[in-house]
Amino acid sequence: MTETAAAAPEHLDVVIVGAGLSGIGAAYRLQTECRGKTYAILEARDTLGGTWDLFKYPGIRSDSDMFTLGYPFKPWRDAKSIADGPSILRYITETASEHGIDRHIRYRTKVIAADWDSGTARWTLTLEQRAESGATETRTLTCGFLYACAGYYDYDRPYAPEFPGSSSFAGEMVHPQFWPEHFDYRGKRVVVIGSGATAVTLVPAMAEQAQLVTMLQRSPTWISAVPGRDKVADKIRELLPPRPAHRLIRTKNILFGIGFYQYCRRRPEAARKLLTGLTARILQDDQAVAEHFTPSYNPWDQRLCAVPDADFFKAMRKGKAEVVTDHIDTFVPEGIRLKSGRVLEADVVITATGLQLLAFGGIAPSVDGARVELSDQFVWQGTMLTGVPNFAVCIGYTNASWTLRADLTSRLICKVLNHMDRKGYAAVVPEPQGELGEHPLLDLASGYIQRSIGDFPRQGDRHPWKVRQNYLLDSATTLRTDLDKTLTGTPRSAVRSPVPVS
């Protein structure tokens, strides 16, 4: 081997970015549906698990049932349908170990640049690798196909607005994304700012040991009690072996979830009455429901917060938690003064103010040295981008379990890779026929989405450029799509062999 050849960067068929729920699932599909492809998973953090390893705050749990949030190929065996974070992390870890996926993960490896070379039909990835000591080095890696499975929010920076007077607060302030290890809040007065999934998880979990937990919200959010255990699922698992039981329960939950979503969208007034009625039945306080749990927007204009076994409402009934709907005037040494003049006394303030969106794990692709403006591109089948060959992203549903869409996407990418092999293509890129109407990629009105959605690619106004929030339609059509109609291929004969760099 010559010195020049020895210096050539490592090349892989596929690189997956992110070793979370989506990345591990993508690797499984790649191993089983594209046998023989070389691949690696690049993970910037020290461990796998993504969201389920990052968040350590009390009570961290899924907001979707695990029969649909889990993988279709690995039955969920735990008792609880709405699972806690450590259980989900254990499930992901088991999946990676059982299928040998963990051997393909390269930890502490962050993609800081990705450039596509049309001449060689390859991605050159610039990587920042961090040693256990903290020292970093930069190296390169090439691949034929790049698949970003890093979600759509920033792991390093949460959304943290400036609160007036916060420096005068005498207590402790904590953001859930960076929960301190062994944080002691026993017997303390806690105020949780926010009303999303994180806040409604924190309140009942902290109420078990805190003196009082107050959830401070600017306006109400739709919150619904759901069973922590699925009794029908338990019965099915008693009668059937794990795999057919998992498939049947998964189908049942998919149909229920889609049905309830459609009910909310098509009959919003009836859905409002249903949700407020259920909450009133639990709280036995019509005034509290009207003031704190009746949003101005319709159900599923924003994602609905699920609370298993009504734990959030039970904490309120026990007097261990309360909800205050008001606006912050300023922090004061003893707590938070509200616009109404009331002072919420606090020893601890938890700023559950939400996520900061970050497109595709921060990867900013360039093509032939020119940076791609993501907001100018359209998304094909919810995964590949116009103007960017051999590149895909994994985005889940906003109105159902993330994994339902993520797994479909990974299977579609495998179909694309096999299609390229059959056709003798070195590269493919989606190209629309005719003009497309422009719509935001994510269609929820939630603040964390609206703050940054302009930085993301857009969806079109028709299939396959429209990101449909309907698993039944997607599952029936995604894997049957005619790739020749919307993917433009570059034959292998039209590209040159890469020249090693000494």
C-alpha cells in the first residue's frame, strides 16, 4: 500500500447521525433490509439513547404508549404502557445489543461539516472527536449516503428566555434539560414555569417530596388523563405470544390514536367538552377547570399532554400541587411577583420553558462547496431534500408516536438504497414536477416550533411533497411509491473514482 493510499479517509456506504431511538431503529432496518452495506452511527454524546439519556429530571417519561413508541420488531414487555425514561433507555440499549448495533456506534463523534462532491458522488464529513480526557481532534470520513437521525432540537441549548429580575432571586434556578445530579428539593417550595409535557411530568413527580409545587402558566394547555397500564394490552399478552401480541396491541393503539386525533380536528367543540368534562370529573372543581385547563385553542392545534393515571390532577387534589395562570412581572429575592401583584414564594424555580429547535442535529450540508439554504428546499416523502443528493432526515409524527413515522422513513431509505443498486445509480435526488405550494414542515402552533420553523425546509401541497400526519395513509403508500417518478439518478459511470489526499 502506498503512503498516499494509506492516508485516504475511511469510506462507508452509509453514515447514520445519532444513536437515539431513531438511529438505533435505522441501523436495524439497514442491517436487515440492505445486507452487506457498511455503516457507522456517529454519536456526539458519550452514550446511546438520545433524548432518553439526556433528560434526567424527576418523572421523565414518554407521552406516547410504548407499543407504538417502541419498535415494531421488538415487543414491549414491561407492565406500564406509558413508560419512564430509564425503562425506555434500557429498551433502546437492549435493542442495540441484541442486534449487534452497538458495535457500529462511534461515541463522542460530532459532525461539524458535511460536503457533497458531485464528481465522486460522496459525502466528506468533517468530524470532531472527543477523547474521554476531553481533548478533541478533527478528522474526515467519507460515505455514499448520509442519514440524519438526530431529531430536531438542540441538545446543548434549551429555550431559556430572560426573566426580569432573575439575578435577584435568592433560591435556585434549574432548567430540566440540565438537571443537576442528586438535586435535593425535599421540603422546598417549587415553582415550575411552563405548561407543556415536561412541566406536567415534573409537577406530580416533585410533589411527592416537595412542600408545594406550583405550575405557573401564561395560558392553559390541553391535558388529559390516560391509563398508565393498558388493561386490554395486558389481556392480549396473556393470550398470545409476545410478537403477535405486540403487533395486535400496536394496531389497536394506532387506530385509537388516529381516531381520537381526527375526532378532535373534525369536531373541536365536542372534543373540548369531552376533555374538560374528564378533567372536571377528576378535580371536582369546575372553576379550576375553567380557569386553568380550558385553552383558547382547539385540541391538537398543539400537542396534547397526557398524564398517566391522572397523577398530575391527583397531586392537586392532595394539596401538594397547584396551578397558577398569570404572567411574570419580575423575580424578587423570595420568588416571583406576578402581573396580578401576587408573589409566588419559592426556594426552587424550574424553567420548563421548552426546547430550542435545531435542524437535523446542526448538520449544515453543502453541495460542491456551496452551503445549502435548508429553508429554500422541499422535503420529499418527509425525509429527502431537494438540492441535496443522497441525504435523508428522520422526522417523526407530531400527532402520534415518533417511531411510527421514523420506522417508515428508515424502511423507505432502505428501499431507496436498494433501488440505487438495481439501477446502477451512484446518487439520487428528489425533484418536483411543476411548482409546489409552500407550507411549514411542522404544522403545530406550539411556541417552540413557531420560534424556529423558518430555518427548516418546507413541505409542499401535494404527495409526495406533503408531510401527512396520518400513519394509515403513510403506511399504505410510502413503501409502494414509484421512485423513478420523483428521484433523479446519477449513473455510476458518470462519476469518477475519488483521488486520495495525502
